[in-house]
Amino acid sequence: MPSMTTAANRARRPLRGCRVVTTSLTARVLLSNQLRSLSEIAWTVVSGDCYDDPPDGVAVEVIPIRREFALSDIASFLGLWRYLRRQRFDFVQTHTPKASFLGLPAARLAGSPAIYTIHGALFFVGNGRKANILGWCFERWCCTWASRVLVQSREDEQALPAAWICNRGKLSHLGNGIVMDRFLAPVAPALQSDRPIVMMVSRLVREKGCADFLAIAASLAGRADFVHVGPFEHDQSDALTEREVAAASEAGIVRFVGAVDDVRPYLASATVVVLPSYREGIPRVAMEAAAMGRPVAAYDIRGVREVIDPELGLLARRGDQQALTRVVEDLVRHPDRCSELGDRCRKWVVSRFSEDDVVDRLRATYDALERNTA
């Protein structure tokens, strides 16, 4: 139990918090606003790769971490443990699978409370049996080491205790959200076309349904312009190959924009946004598109059905490519319906998914942690 001297020292200085991520992209896209909004905490981000543009006042430590499991994980774990032991943070919070798998035990063994943020559990209804066995083991490992577990999905909040993965007493719903004003403000479109524009925003990996998107585009070729926005993921085992992308591009089936700093002008160009993902936590791109009044056609999976009202008829059974194609085709053929559904998507998301609420829940979590360790 901390001494009175330790408690007095904490009263005189801000909490020192550490966020651990596998890639700096996670910190840029998912955490930047939180780090700025929670400026009363002295933040450090430990990233598996170079993070050269953090928010003002945020320190950065680079400890190489690969996203795929490899022998180098031993060195990554030791590097994390040594750094965290030296720093003695008031708490360590992890994001993304690999950073959590290594970072949670490293933090606890270094003497810091550890917060596990589950952006989407690897164990979930609809996953294959083998994948769920592995997912159960992974989540159980992480939750066992964690002092506190924060879930973004309401389904995960129910499923993890029911599957004996996590004790309900250490579990809290965090949710997910976007900076709403940013996506409600008018933005000039980046693209123009005489035909409807059907857009997907994602990393170019199969888990996100990129191969399904190419197939849908091929099925509806000539009826709409299909555009993909997002980066290649060459280090991922399920990445689309450059040959697949080149073939779709050269055939005029899909236009590939690549990674962009600001997705809003592209979403403003879209008639329909498609998210044929096979696994999500709470998909931010669906929130962003919906907030901008774009209907989102997607597979009916955990997280997506929280962001997109299932009553709107925009969701198809997971992996049913033909059914999702029919949803997209109907939207392309009926622009008035497209506009109506986009407006209903906006109202649903605006009322439920502001990041201000997420920041408030995080602040309450940190305050409780400080009281419990003082």
C-alpha cells in the first residue's frame, strides 16, 4: 500500500500516464484528441514505430513492436518492461492486440496499474471455432494481467464475463466516438462524378472486407464509381496484394486513393459508404460517414450494428456478399432513399457517439484509479 509520502507527492503533481500502441497510426487516428482533451495528465506514448507529430506536451518513446507474432516479441517485451520499470508511471493503458499482449504484463511486472482498452475482442459471436479458441486465450491472457478493462462495444461488455474471459468487476464500458463538430461542418468534396460514388475507407486487408468490396465493385461496374481510401498493409498476413489492387485499378473497377491526412473531403464525395468488415469493435469510419449524412452499407457484425441502426435495412449477414451487393445496388438506384437513410444515420450517430462522452468516462476512470492507489 502506498505510503503517506507517496500520496502527498501525487497531490502535488499531475498523474503520469502512458499509452502503449503497436503503431503510431493508432495514436494519430484514435488517441490524439483524447490526449489533448485530458491535458491534466502528463502523457507519454510508447509506440512500436516512429511517432514524430504527437500533440503538444506529449512525450514519445519508440520501442519496436511487430504486429504479427515473432521471436522479436521477446526483445519487445523486455524493452517495454525495462522502460516502464524505470519510469514508474501512475498507470499504463494499452491499445491494439500486440501492444496489449506484451504491454499489460510488462506494466504489471514493472509495478504500474495496467488498463486494457478492448477496441474489439478477438473472441466474438460469429467467429470460427478455431479463431474463437485462440481469441479466448488471447483475451483471457490480457484481462488476467489488466487492473482494469475498458470495452468499446456493448456486446463485448456482455460476452466477456459470460465466456469467463474477464471478471465483471474489473470491466467498464468506455464506448467510442468522434469529434462531432468536425464531421458535422460542411466540407468541399475531393471528388466529382456524374455517377454515384460508392466509397470504402479502410486498411487494405481482407479482414476489413476489401476483397468483398472489389467483388461488389465488379458486380456493379458501370452503375457507380467505386473508390477506396486507405493505406496498404504490407506487413499483414491478410493484406491485399499489389497485383490484386493493380488488376482492379487497371480494369477501371476501383479507384485507389491511398492514405489521406483528412478523410472528410472524400466522405463528402461519397453517395454511399461500404464497410464489409468481418471484425470490428466500434467502427469509427461508420460514425464519421454517418455524421456526414452518408448511408453506410455493411455486414451485420458486433459494433457495426451499434453504430448503424439495424432497422434501416443497410446491414447484410456477415460474409453474404450477394446480399450486401443488393443493398448497395438499391442505394445507387434510388438517390432519394439514399439521402433519407443518410439523414437517419446522422441522427442516430450524433445522439450516441460523441468523443466528449468517451473523454468524460476516461477522466472518471483515472480519477477512480488515483483514489484507489492514493
